[in-house]
Amino acid sequence: MSLLHIWTIPACTVREKLHRTADWGLRWVAHLMPRRLAYWVLIDVGVKAIEQMPPTQVVPEVTFFDVLERTGEGVNVS
């Protein structure tokens, strides 16, 4: 979603537009990270998510979606 699109949505409140703008800004900054840094962030976050697994789950069977769910717990992304 572009910044222009965020601010032209007629049904959104100003508070919602500010929230969406903040998320847009964070995504923009994340795309500026050097690829080497982004790689190690991905590895670090993935390891932390896998550490939260139940002991009965097999590590190679963990999907990327499972990692996203575990990582996103407590993060308001709406």
C-alpha cells in the first residue's frame, strides 16, 4: 500500500491513517537494510521462534508461516 493510498482512504480515521503511515515507514526502513544484516536478522528471529516450539514438533517440519506466527505474537500488525 502506498503512502498516497493510505491518506486517500475516505473510511479511515486520522488515528488509523497515522498507524498505517507508521507501519509503512517501518517497512520502508526495513527495505533499506543491507542484505547481510537482513539475512542475520532473519536467522536470529527464526532461531528464537523455533526455540518456542513444543518439544514434540520436528524442526525441519516448521514452516515459514509458523515462524511468522510465533514471531508476531504480541505485535499489533493490523
